[in-house]
Amino acid sequence: MRQTSSGESAPSRRSFILAGHQHEAPPVAPGLYVVATPIGNLRDITLRALETLAGVDQIACEDTRVTLKLLDHYGIKKPLIQYHEHNAVAIRPQILAALTGGTRIALVSDAGTPLISDPGFKLVREVREAGLSVIAIPGASSVLAALASAGLPTDRFFFEGFLSAKQNSRRNRIGELARIPASLVFFETGPRLAAALGDLAEGLPGREAAVCRELTKLHEEVRRGSLTDLAAHYADAADPRGEIVVVVGPPIETGPPSEDELDAMLRDALTRGSVKDAVAEVASISGLGRKEVYRRALELSEGRDG
């Protein structure tokens, strides 16, 4: 809960300030409100989000200092509950009990849409299982902002989040992601960016990419190029500061695989699952028809069993 300097709970009020004018927030129904907040520019918040934050009884957030900057900017005063990955097990039952009692609670992250690489999934699931309401209040997302500004295909994309800090694990995961026929979206930190781009360039040869930094903020930067060129640039540059999203374009289309390539893909997939699973995976990756892939998978499977 938010505390004033004197240690007393801060008074709650159902209003917010916009363009110098105070607005009364309409009443909101009991439930958990998953509210998207700005990823940098405080003006990137919806009117509905402001009304919701002003209308709930409490706000669950990751870092009270970050959330207070937003609330103070819009003149919103609410009790705050810290809810993050380190205390979620202890705090989740308390939030659930409050919701069961009719309390209206908003869930926010430090920036962007909650549950996107932030804690909250288990809370939402348990609230749903308890038969209580969960209402999404959409808004800013660094993933969508990066896709919109990267100039790379957006018809299909796969959000990976942070790659492992350990090089072997990172390279293995990149090898798995190479099979996905879509643009890939990663979060990364400044100190690890150059190493990650180097491994991406090696594991995803020939692909175009964009490094999107400090989106919506004063020093916003989007640098585009091949993964090889981007890796070389950041290897020679000082560690970039701020929030970073990396978008990598989809695999380069090279036509259907040869018979040998198809066999290699199927043998690899068959080591991880059933014939049905292998066929679904390879058909998706190769673009070949399921009947053709299934026929060859049966031949390989029978040969392996024999």
C-alpha cells in the first residue's frame, strides 16, 4: 500500500487531472483490471486507462516508485500493492481474497501491457478460476511499437522475450527459433546486446533486423540492417542505454526443400515426437502439403523401426 512521508495511508479519490482539469472517474464494477501503461511517454495512456486507475480501490504494481510517477502526473491517488516475481506467491492470495470481497483492483506493470514478460499470468488464471471478472484495458506495448517501426514483415510474428544470458543456451534456442516462419521479437539489455546479435547473426544467417531503443522516449532510435552488420556495429560501440527491442525478419524464402533436406527435417522432428507431431512441424516449416510429408514420414519411421 502506498505510504505518505508520515507513514499514513495516502487518501484515495476517484478523479484524475487531464490538460489541467480535474475529471471525476465513472464507477467501475468489481474485478481485476489489467491496465496497459505508457512505455516511456506519459501521454501514451488511454482515457479509459485513466478512468480505470482512478476508479479502482487499489493498484497492484511491480515498483511503486515507477507507478507513482504516472499517478502523480495525472493526479491519481490510490493505495499501491507491490506485486512482482519475487513476492507473487505470498501476495497473490491476498489479492484474490480482496477481489472475492468485492474490491476493485488494477494490475499494472512498470511499462506497457501487463503479462508481457511481466508477472501476472498466474494471478489472472486464479481470478478466472474463482469465477471473478478480469477486464483488459489495452494500450501501449513495446512489442507492437517495435513491429510498427521496424519495417519488417508483421503478418506473422513470434515473441520470444529475453534470450538466455548463457551463450550455449542462447545459441541452442536460436537454432530452435530458426524454424519458425515469422518475424521474431526479442527483449535485450544494453550490456548483452552485442553478444546476442552476434549469436543471432550466426544462427539466422542472411536475415534483416532492427534494433529499437527507447521507443516513445526523447532519444528513440531504430537502427536497421542485416544481423551481421548490426552485430558488427554494436560490437564496436559502447553499450547502448535504455529499453531495447530487437525485431528479426522471417526466414528467406528459398523454395521447397529437396528430398534430402526433407528427410533431414523429418528425422530431426521424429526424435522429439510422434509421426503426427513431426508431420505437423515439418509441413509448417517447409510449406509442403501434409499428405506428402506424412507419406515420407511413414517411410522413414518404418525404416527406423525395421
